[in-house]
Amino acid sequence: MGSREEMLAMLRMMMMIRNFEETADKLTLRGKVSGGMHNSSGQEAVAVGVISALAPDDVIATTHRSHHHTLAKGFTAREVMAELMTKATGVAKGRGASMHLGDVSRGHFGGNGIVGAGMGIGMGAALGIKMAGDKKVAIGFVGDGGMNTGRTWEAINMAAIWKLPLIVVVDNNQYAVETFIDRVTAGGDLAKRASGFGLPASTIDGQNVLEVRDAVAQAREYALAGNGPTFLNALTYRYYGHNVGEKGQYRTLEEIEDWRSNRDPIDQFAARLFSEGHLDQATFDEMVASVDAEIKDAVEFAENSPHPDPSEVMLNVDSGKLRG
Ligand SMILES: Cc1ncc(C[n+]2csc(CCOP(=O)(O)OP(=O)(O)O)c2C)c(N)n1
Ligand SMILES: [Mg+2]
């Protein structure tokens, strides 16, 4: 399972992401976050499970819904919140906002507004890793909606035929805006579809952080041994609408309540840590308070930060080094 410290750090990270998202959601409704955002509440175990199986040098490329991946990758709540408010202290110096969090120099190849494109960039990063002879892997996150776009499968085909160190992670929250996955996915089983490309492919419980971590750890070993990519379809659920302000009337309240009450990734992991004696009430209460303080501090930091100087807007735009 891992050390107690590792387990508590994973739980705290999931709690921090949840608090960040619910806070950012409210700030968006109040007009403080520029251009809206996609809330990842409910999907924390996918992000935290994946990233906790990685080494710091491993890289990720992601989607329009990427706050959870970015925070789990080690970007601070301060710099992510500041980016949401397009402030100069943000992850991308205030040029990217919610959908373009990233910093190549820190192993984050960006969020992406084009469905499926982030995973293609992950494949490119994996090709770069292989050409350089580096011992690391790339994660290509993609949504279930991105499973029905052509570029996804072009990238998977190339990764498979060239044995690239790519791990495809489907952050499968089962909806692409208002469309339930079963209505648009021929053949039904995404892992079966991927296995047609000759790579290991499976569906995992995206609400179980340890199951996600172990599957990625195995895929990572497989890639580092030169065997090529793995495809992981992580089944999860988003609690809110597609983006802030969208009401999500295409889902029943019973369905949302069932996932929240019975399959919440944080509740399930905390319950397990309590029952196995790794967590006590005082430690848990301290974690709640420290996460709360961290997010309040992040909001204050972001609100008090300046917007970028317009004269710097084109600086380093083509170098992939926004902090340069
Ligand atoms: C190529 C392309 N087509 C359509 C859109 C519009 N669009 C934005 S998000 C989205 C749904 C994506 O669903 P999914 O991949 O499941 O990700 P989720 O929002 O559930 O995280 C669509 C169709 C887009 N941004 N890019
Ligand atoms: Mg989806």
C-alpha cells in the first residue's frame, strides 16, 4: 500500500484539489475567474493516483479539464489560482487561464482546449523521450469525449508501432458536455478498442486512488523496459456541470447523488485509512484546516497579484518557456 506518510499525502492532495475546485467555482460565478472553468470535483483520484506513480521528471499533457492534474503534478494552489485569474504570478504568467495551465520546463506540456489534442502532445513528448534516450515516461490524459475523435487513435497507433513510453489515461467521467458515453461509443468497451492496437489496455476504478496508482506504476515499468505504451480507462464522475454555470440537466439527481454518496474518492480513501489505523480524527481535522488555510491563502495571493504587463505578451511565446 505504501508508507503512512505517502497515504496521508495522497489524501491531503485530493482534499486540496476538491477545496480548490469548489472555491474556484464560486469565484467564477462571481466573475473573478476570467473566461470560466471546468470543475474536476469527483475526479481527484485519477489525477492523484496517476501522478503519485510517477517520478518528478516524468511529463504530462492534458485536457481542458486539468486543474486536478496540474495541482497533483506539484504546481501550487497559489500559482494555479493566479493563472485562473490571469495574473502575472500564474503558472503561465497569466496568459493561459484555466484551460492552458502548463510549464514545459516542469514537465507539464499543457492543458488544451482542443478535445484529444493534449494526448497527441503527450505522444510527441514520449517520442522526444525515446529519441533522447531518457528513462522517463509521458502521460497523455484524454476525456471520454476524446475517445471518439480521430487524432486520439492516430497518436495511439504511432505510440504502439514505435513503442513509445506513453501511458494513455482516459479521465472517463462518462459525459462529453451533455452526451453520455454509451450513446456515442460504438463497441462499448474502450479498453477492447485500444487493445486492437496491440497494447495492454484495461478499465480501472478511477474512484480508487490506490488502484489507479498501481496500474500506472505497472504501465510505467512496462514503458521503461522498452515495451511501449499502455492504455488505462479510468472510470470516474464529475459532480458539477461541464463548465461553471452549466446546470447538467441531462443527468438525474439520483445518479449524481449515488456517485457522491457511495463512490466519492476522498470519502472512500479516508474511510479505508481510518479503518486500517493510518488516520485518526485529530489528524483528519488538522488536514481539513490546513487545506482550508492553503486555499484561502491562494485566493488572497491571486487577488493581490498584478495582471501581466501587456508589453510582455509575446515574450517567449515560441520557446515553450513561459517563465523565461
Ligand atoms: C476538437 C474539438 N471538438 C469539440 C470541442 C468542444 N468541446 C469542448 S469540451 C467537449 C467535451 C469533452 O468531453 P470529454 O473529452 O469527455 O472531457 P470532459 O469535459 O468530460 O472532461 C467538447 C465537445 C472542442 N473543444 N474541440
Ligand atoms: Mg468526459
